[in-house]
Amino acid sequence: MEPGALVAMLKPLIDRAVPEWKKDQQALEQRFKREVARAIADHHAYVSNGCQEAHDRFLVGVPADGPTIDLSFKEVPRRLGVGGTELDEVDLLTTDSQVAVLGDPGAGKTTTLRRLARWVALESSVGKGDDSKYVVVVVCRDEEWGSGKNALCKILGNKIGVTGKLFADVDQPESRIREVLEVGALVLIDGLDEVPAHVRDGIERDIVNLGRHFRCAKVILSCRSGAYIAPLPGFETAEIRPLTPDQIRRVVDSLLRPEEALAFDQNFASSTHPASDLANRPLFLIYMLAIFKRRGTIPDRPIDLYEAVIRLIIQEWDEQRGIRRMSRYAEFGVEDKRRFLADLAYELIRRNHFRFDEKELADVYVGLAERYGLPKSEARRVARELESHTGLIVDSGEQYEFSHLSLQEFLAADSMVRGAASARIDWWLIHPEMAAVAVAMSSDANRWFGDLMTRLPAKDLEDVRGIHVFLYRLARERPRFVRSRILGRAILQILFRARITDPVVVAGLYDLKAVRDSVVDALAEFDAHASGNSVRLVLYAHRSATPSEALAISSTVLKALVGDERLRQALRSARTGSRSRKR
């Protein structure tokens, strides 16, 4: 049949079909508008309520609607190690680019995003450049991250109603989701570091792709500084600055009575107290005030502060109020609760569960119940008891979660330290921050660090992100290392294995004298040759041996680790010693 005749035959059929098709399409459009409007309204109500929660619920004596702190930021071309201009929260809403908010544990990243959500959800426009009309919040620890294409887009679709059958019915659903967001959404992604490692690269690509499509909409994400290895293209980096003395004073005065505040100042001389660098992070400052209010002292290290807070929550707060919590299970005492929570935290992290439902809790609980003499069939009842007695686990509706990720990491590390050596296998993949805390908690930090190094795979590491995170967090936990050439050699090994070229990753380790001295001692064992920004180190077993070990390490990283002058001295000493050994 000739093409013309075929068209003539089909035209009446097509004409009759078109009105019906248009009718179906119009109905789909109406359903799309109705479901999206309802979903955005529901999500807006959820965000409006959530962004008004200022403090963790378990912080005794701190009202849930108590004062929060206006945080300032630093634009950080941090790969160059140079400071930038001062920003505030309003600047984050009005800047032209997408933004990555970085900070250490407890620096206030989640609170900052809540405050930004509050600006948009409850306040009028903050000025020119603020085009946000509604907020979409993605809390990374709460999501089930699929490994397929456009995983982030599908999660955003769930928030705005383009999901399920509607997602399947509309043409190019990903494009439609972006169109709805482009109307004026502020997309807040809280905790990029909590996305599982095996899907992290894909999610980062989705975020970058989303940002490139936006003109009116904006993406602001938060991430721990140590886990933000490579800046995302198109994203401006804003590092949360430490609290200023004036900000610290406002918090102290708002939460302590005048005589308590005076005693706190006398006990805590900010220039000399070992914990002075913790007070400039909001979460840790609140912890310190809660502990000081009841003990009159302040722990020196983050892990000591975690320990004190957990003991305060589980036991001391009730004792202060003259309440003795009686367990339904007579043998399930305070210490058992603590160890049970530690084992629970470890198992949940190992399974990548940071928020967990009853089934996930029951799966872990059954494996722990017999160890603690608990009935296997009563997972929900025990969870309720832990929630009501401790406050470390909170019920968030249909799911449970630990009150703060830092406390979950501490408890999990406690279980890791007490557990079998098999608990350390694949530590750099499971949760490297937990491993760093475990090193700081252990009674022999050198041995623990060395043991973790032996568990790295013999072949080249394909994904070194976990090692970066581990070293960055290690510096902040301040393990009590002892000077040792073996420790220094292990540190040089991990710098080489993880191909670390960014001095920011190791800069904090400079403050640990035992680490500086150990690395310098280890360098003396090598034949060293500096060329450009690389130092080649060759370790000889004895004078007649062929090289048994060769490492190439960034000289910039070594300078950040031990200091420029000590590195020059160590390299001169290494070359002199090498010539002497060869003779």
C-alpha cells in the first residue's frame, strides 16, 4: 500500500482516538496537580514542626524550645588551605550557587539546616536572591537508598507526591519532579556522610546533576568535614566556624544560674583547658554544661565526654531527682543496659541501620537477648523500656533511632573494643568513624591502630574515602598514643596506601605529640629522596638487601603531619643514616 493511501486510511482512526487521549491526559494532569499539592502541603507541615525542635530530646534540663545559636560560616577553598569571607545563614539562602555546609561532629550542621528550613517555612523572604517558596528535607540516615539510576530523584518524588502509580503513569517522571522543585524549592539534604558507601558516588552524581538543572530552586547539603573528600562541582563550600566567646557566653548564661556560670568559667579556663576546642561546638558545649551542672568538672576528650553523658542519661539524672528506675527484668541493670545498647549500636551500624523499625530491631535483639538473659519474644517491650529509662533510644513514630549519631558511634565503638577481633574486619568500609573512636577508647591505642592497619586488604584500595574519614576523625578523638617507630611506620604506610595528598586530612594529627615524634623516628629508618611535592622512602632490611619497602608520600602531607622544619631535619637524618647503613 502506498504511504499516502495508508495515511488516508489511518487518519479517521487517529482523529477518533485523539479526543479520548486528550481526555485521559487532562485527567492525569489534574491528578498530578492534586496529588503533588497535597504531598507538598503535608511535607510542609512536617518540616514546620520538625524545624522548631531546637535540641536533642534527652538533654536533661534543656528546654526543647530553648535558645539556639546563630552560626557563622567560612567560605573555604579548603583544598588550598586558605581562609575566605565571612557568611551567615541568610547568605546561604541568597547565594547564587548550591551550598555544602561542612562541620565536625556536634558543630551544628543539622540544627543549621533546621534553622534554614524554619526561615523558609515560617518566615517571609529574607531579601533579594531568596526565591525559596517551600522546603523539601531529605535526612540521609532515614532513607532507604537504592543503587539504581536517579535514586535521589525518586526519594524527592516521594516527598512531593510523584511516586508509586503516578510516577509510573507520567512521561519522564524525573523531569516532572525537577519542574515541580524548580518552582521554588529549597532542597535540604542532611548528612551526606550517612549515605551508605556503596551508593555514595551515585548519590553525589545525582546531587550535582540536580543542582545543574536548577535556576530558581536551591540545594543545600550538610556533611561532616572529614567525609567531604572531593568538592561537588557547582557547590560552594561553607565550613561552620567555631562558636565565638560571645556565643559561648550566651549559651552558658542561658542554661546555668549566675553562680554556676561563674564556677564554670573558673573551672574552664578556655586558653588552657584540654577541652577548650570542644566548647566551640554547640552539641559538646551543651554536653559540657549538663555534666558540669551535676559533677562540677569537665572531661578532657570527646570520648570521655560521651562516656560521662551516657552515664548521666542512664543513671545519674534519675538519681539526682531521687528516682530509682525499676526494670521489668530484674537482672537487666544499668551496666547491662549500657553494654546492651553498645552491642545494639554496633550491630545496627554494621547493617547500615541508623534509623530502624521494629523488625530490624527484633532481628538484632534476638541475637543479643540470650547474652543478656532477656526474653527473645519481647523486642518491642525491651525497646520501650530502654526508651523510657535511658532516652538514648527515641521513638520517632514507627521507627527508633539513637538520640545523636555521635553517641551511637561511641557506643558501637565500645562494643567493638570489647568484641572479638573479627569485629574489626572491613572496618574501613563498614563505618571508619566508629573505628577511629574505638582506637581512642582502647587502653592500648598503638596496638589497636596497628591491628586495624593489618586488616587492610593486601591489594590496592579502590575506595580510599573511608581511610580519609578515619584519619580525620582520629585526630579529633585524640587517642593516647605512645611514641613508637612501629606507630610511625604504620602511619606512613596508611598515607601511602590511601594515596593521601590533602593536608587537611592529617592536619589535626599534628596536635598529637606522640604521632609527630613517631613519624619522625620512623623516617630515620628510610632512605629518603625528595622530588617536587613527593618524598620517596625506601626501607632496607639490612645492608646487602634489595629494597623491601618503597613508599611515595606527598611532602605537603608530611609537613602538615610533623611540621616543615622537623621534616627537613628528619629527611637529612634519613639520608645520612642511609649512607651510613650502606657502608
